[in-house]
Amino acid sequence: MTEFTPPNSQWSEYTKTMQGELGDKAGAAYVDGVKHLANFDPILARHLFVTVAHNAWNPMITHFIKWVEERAMYDIKINQRDGAPIMELANGRYNDIYLTRKICGIADELAGSNTAKQQLLDEYIAQETHGRPFTLVDSGCYGSIIYQLMEHGYNIQPLFFFSRNPHIDSFLTDESVISKMRNVMRGEDIDGFMGALNDSFECCMPKKFQSPESLIKDKDGLIVPVVKKSDGLSQIFSKCFFNGLKCENIMTLEQTMALYYDEFIKARDGKGSVIMTAGSPQWSESTAFLNNFDNLVKKRQQQIKGR
């Protein structure tokens, strides 16, 4: 074992992190894939993250930002943590906001139990938006956070990277983007590809810090998220990923999809990429949730008509 090889405990911590992102089975499988691709060598693993950031994600996120800017109706807020690559490539044009499931009091298989304090959440959103409507840019994909905010009366326009909710516009489900996918995918399952692509965006870009679970007031009276550092390897891989992301890689949307699809094929065939080739398990309550979301939208539309 060389001095550069992290002890098993570091790989174990990285595995726990990815299991928290993807679920136990998918998270462990993903880390096993990274370890074998890198031959258990963290230097090679770092190179894999630099390469995929430059080759696949720089042009993809650049096109996503352009798509958002063409559709945003209000001030744009980038939701963290998943929005960190967007913030990087937007070059300071937008402000971020931390609206995680736990901060918003939403329980599911990955987020766990409800821990939110609604009053503090309301004060935080008012602080960050000045009480005005806002466009929330996020990875996706069902909109549980959007539902929670709508229930509490917020005027919000969600724009997602990927959405399985017909009431939420998303980059990957835009017909102009889907048409480019059809041109390059040679009959592959587009829906499965989109799900895997979104999970790569949401879960497999290494994160420097864990998903915040709560809000507090700091010594200056500002409401801020409680942020904790992620495991050691995630921090190292994140630095490498963002170094690769900063290197401009200009290409058309169709070229971008073709290049990402090549990465997808390499990953599926075990030949050297660190993206997802299958989506994480579908949310067990998705059907009921989408029905509730539809009812909420209709209720709000009726309230608007009745004014």
C-alpha cells in the first residue's frame, strides 16, 4: 500500500456518503465501480472526476443555465447543495438558497424524518427573497420541496434539470432537448437515460459538505443553514471535479448530448467513467404525491380565479 492509497476506513466513509445520496445498494455499487475503475488508486480516481467534469458536465450545465435564463420569470435562486456546479458556471450572476427536504420538513426514504421549524424556515425564505416571488433552480425530480412551499402560500416558479412532475418544467424533458437525445441515442430508452443523467447530476458530483438538515440564527441575527463537511474523499474528489468544471468546453447541445451519451456507454460497459447508468430506486410514494400536487395546483388556480 502506497502513501497515496486511502485506508479502507476512508473508502468506507465515502461509501456511507454515497449510500446517503443513492440508497444503500446503489450507493455501495457506485463506490465499488469508482474503486475498480481507479484500481483503488485515489490519484487515478481524481483524474476520472476531472475528466467527466470537463468532458460531460461543463457543456451540459452551460446549456442548462442558458435554458433557465430564457424561461425565468422572477429573480433566480440556485438551490444548494446540488446547485453548486450551476453557481460555479453562472459566474456570480445569481444567489443561492438552501432548501433541502429536511430543512423544509419533508420525510422520505433518503431524507428521513421531519425536523423542520416552519417559523424559522419562513423567516429564512423572507430573508433570502425579500418576500418576493422567485424562480427556484434545482436538479429535480418530483418537486416535494415545491409542493411544501406552495402549500404555505409561496409564489414560486420551479425550473428543474429533470422532472417527473408534469407541472414542473425541466431542461431534460423540454422537447427541444429530447429531440437532440433522439438524434444521438440510437434507439436507447430515453426516459431511463434521463433518470440516470439526473441522478448523476444530483448525487454523483462530489460534494464538499453534507446536505444541511437545519437552520439557525447566527451571531448577527441572520438565518443560515447548519453546514457540515463531507467525508475526506468526497472533499478531494469535489475539488478535482470543480477544477475540471472550470475548463470551458464549448459545443452545441446535440454535441453535448452525444458526448455525454459516450460517457454513459463507457460507464455502462465498465470502461472508465464515473456517471450513473441507472437511476436510483423510484420514490415509493410518487403516484400519491403527484396526485396531491395536481390537486394543489387546481386549488390554487381556483383561488386565483375567485379573486
